[in-house]
Amino acid sequence: MITRRFHRATDQRGIALVVVLLVSFAVSGIALAASMWILNAGLITRNGERNATLHDVAVAGLEEGRSQLNGDPTLYPAAGFTTLATDAPVTNALGATVPGVVRSLFVGPDGITSGQYGVFGTLIAVVRDGFGNRAVRRLQVNQESFAKYAYFTNVEGAIQFANNDQIRGPVHSNDRINVAGSGATFFDSLTTAANSINGENNANFPGPAPRKGVPPIPMPTVAAFASLQVRANNAGMSFLSNQNGNTPGESSMRMEFISIDLNGDLDSTDPGEGFVRIYQDNNRPWYVTASLTGNPGPNNDLRLSPNCGAAVPGGAGVGTNGRFRTAADTNFAGAPNPPSAANRVTAATNLLQHGNRRCYLGGDPRLASLLWPAVNAADWAAVVGTWPLNNTGWIPRPAGIGAPTTIAAFTNRPDNGHLWPTSREYNAAWEGVIYVNGRVAVSGVVNGRVTIASPNNVVIADDFRMAVDPGSAAAADCTMIAGIFSGDSILVANNTLNSPQQINNTGTWRTYDETTQEDIHATLLTLDIFGAASYNTGPNNAQTCNATQSGRGCLNLAGGVIQNTRGAVGLVDGTGYIKRYSYNACASSDPPPYFPTTGRFVRNRIYELDPKDFDVAAWFAANQNN
């Protein structure tokens, strides 16, 4: 019995030893695992801290690079890329050097680099540390286009917003803005470099509150015209005009834009339906722009105008057999015979009082219409002129520029040989720019994307519209937009279409256009002023604008006005126009071709690029298109 007890005791001591050893191993393993866990956690933390540091250094570098570009825009290359820094040491917010970290910065254009759709670029920061870690970050930037503004001035002067002017879209002035007691409404952001707004309490701000004391934004310079002329010339769209005109609102050349439905599906996505025709008369700019300054006799009498008349079925002392006749041409069947001076005055007066009365710009075939208001080949032949003899008439399309010569909607038009396409479909070299060296007047309907540039005055001779109204659902794709860039002034003409007229400057004021308002669908940039010619003359209650009496009615502008010095379009008493300006948001996202920019780069999105085998030259080469 005793022996058995002894053996049992020996066995228990052996098991205890094994248990102790196993527990010791387990505790040691746990301790080792805990140590390894703590060590790994430290390594992970330090690695995360290093990565976070590299990320922060890269992002900070991108902003520093953008600041460099805004300080010196010449650093931005037209193609390829520029190195702004190579393995440069990095400092923190306190100015101390971040140990072991260096940064390289690069900048260059990406996407479509020609500038036709704006200036878009990329900043790339490459950061590395002494442990071999590397981070690559990319910042998309773009230069602000002046087209982003609904209204912009460098100098406001004493002109006021008044008569409940309604301005939609961003507004900026480097000067102090003035608001009259009759009020104005600014629906979107308003900024000014001045520290105050005169009459701020007279204005309504349904959107954000105005910001004052912001940094001024410099205007572009005439240097911008050189590249625009080259682009227009490459496409055969550079023209020579002159400075002729009795007033600043007259021009010896005019361009009439025309939208033609070539395939029965007129919409904003068809690029082949935009055309322009060009008329020039160097001796009679007043006739080209339908003003009265060249009329013979006293008072610039409307009854002597070759631009105005009517089609009268008969009676009332004058009959034209349905054909349009001008007031200057009253020797026709149905007029009193013989056509004495007194009888001519009577005939012209009756023409200009008739319900069919109209005025047209010089060279318009409706001035010679045999079956008014239609136009046929005979009408067109009567106004084609003798170009290039004496530089008078409609300029024919040259052989080097194509046209839809197999489409009946085009070939059946009597003017088809004088229509210049504004699309690449028929002009492969088209870059969206028309350049005129000299004054030019514009009107018509634009279908496509076009910038009209001239170092001289640009005259709005009549309505200048898009084929699809800006702001409508059909225009949401932003494939249609127009810009006008003048090195002098942009003026709404004081002519017989835009302004009410009196017969012999006495009596009743009458309208001689299709409507009692003017429409401008464009972003306007002028290095002098945008205004209405002779805005302070004429009646102050001949037409209405949204039930408000005024001289010339509404000036409806859908786009933007960017001008060095604010020009006037009307007076507080109603003389001239009442402004009704709206904003075309497409001008900000898809500005007119090669439209001038403010030079300021704004940030878009930041992307993380794979640092493994990253090559900056290869990246830019792969992401740049002409």
C-alpha cells in the first residue's frame, strides 16, 4: 500500500513540471506576441505618419505651385511641361525644414491643349523621404475665363444701376459700384475691389451677400489679338475692313450669321448648320449699318433712306403692287405721275407710315424684294454688288472653303455662293475664330461655337441670337456659344432698326424692326466700353420694356459684359434701353473659342497617382492633345 502511494506521488510531480513548462512557454509566446504586436503597431503608426506627411507635403506643394503660376503666368507652358522645383527641401508652417523629405513640382497643360475650349492644366507633386517612400499627387487647374462673368468692369465711373435693372450671373468691378434709388437686383455673386457700394441699400441681393475689398483683376491687353488673327487666318476667316463711318456705331463691313436646317432636324448638336455672309461697302458705312447720317438734305430725313420702306398693295396715294420699295425710290408704278418733289414726299411719307414698314441693313435682299417678304434669285442678284470692284457687295465664298453642295436646303438658296460655313464639317481648318482688322457690324442667328475678334469697334447692328435660346433645355449641352472681343468698343447701333424713328424728325415715333427690343446672345469683352450709341438721344417713352415706358425698349442680353470702362445704354429718365441681362452658364464651363482668360488658375480636383515607376514626362505626353 505504501509503495503504491509513493509511485502515485512521483507521477503527479512529473505532470506538474510539464504543466509549468507549458504555461511558461505560453506566457513567453504571449509576451513575445505582445512585443511583436507593439513593435508592428509602432512601425505601422510611424509608416502611416510618414505617408501622411508625404501626402500633406505633396498637397501643400500643389497649392504653392498654383500660387507661383498666379504670380507669374509665364511659367505655364503652351505644351509639354515645366519643372517648378527639383528635389527641393520642404519647410513646415513654422519655417523649419522637414528632415529627410524633398519635393519636385511640375506643371503643364492636359486634355485639349490648343485653348479652344479654355486653358486646362495639371500640377504634379512628387515627394520622397530618406526611407524610399514616395508619394505622387496631381491637381487639376484651369485659368478662369472672362466669360465666367455676367458683368465685369475695370472702371465704373458715375454710371448707376437703375430702373430695377436685373442682373443674373457673377458680377465684379475693380471700381466702386453705384445703385440709384430706383433700384437694381443682383441674383448671383457680386464682388468689388472697392471697400463700399454706393447705394447698397437700394439694391436687392436674393443670392449671396456682396463681397467688398477683394483683389482687383487686370483686364487682358491688345497682345491677345495676334494669336486670334493667326487662328482665323489659318481657316480663311480673317478679313480686312477699315475705320470708315460718320459715327462710332457705323461700319463699312457687316457679318450676318445664318442657321440653315440642312437635314430637317434643327437642334443644338448639328455642327453643319451654321454659316455667315459678309457685306462690304467702303463708301457708305452709314448704308451698311442702316443709319441716316449719309442721307442728303436737311435733318437726315427718314424719307430719303435707302434702307427703309414698305410693300403696299395700293391706295393711300402710293401703290407698290406688293413689292418692297424704299423711301428713297418712290418713282414706281402707282406713285403720282409725274414724280414731282412734292409727290415723292407724299409717297415716301405714306410708305413709312404703312403697317408693313421696315428698315433693313445694307445689302439685304429684302430691300429689292419682288414678292415681299420672300426672297428669290432676282432679289439676291439685285443686291450682290460688284465685289471686289470698289470693295462693294457680298463677298463670295472662296474655292478653298467647302460647303454642303449636295444638299438641296443649301443649293436651293440664291445666296449659297456667299455663305461661309462656321464648322469643321465644311472647313477643316476652322478653329472657331473670325478676325476682322477694322470695324465690323454683326447680326443674325449663330449656330455653333464662334468668337468674333477685332482690335477696333464691333457694332451690334440688329438682333444677334443663338439658334437655340441660351438657358433652354435644348442648349444645356453647351454646343452653341458666341463671344465678341473688341480692342476698342462694342456698341449697339443707333440705327433705323434698333431705335424708333420720326418722319422728318417730327411727330410720331415709329418702330421699323420686327420687334421693339434688342436681343444679344453673346459674351462681350471690350477693352474700352460696351454701350448704346447716342443712348441719351431720342424718345423716353416710345417703347416699353416689361410694361415700363422707355425710349428703345428692352436690351435683352444673355451672356456677359466685360468692359474696361462702363458704358451707358440708357438714362434714368427712360431714354435709351432698359437692361435685362441674364447669364449663360455655358460661358463658364464651355467658354467661346480662345476667349481671353483672367490669367488666374483655380483649383479643381486632386488625384493620387501610383508612385511605382511613375515618369512625369510620360504622363504629360500621354495626356496632351492638340
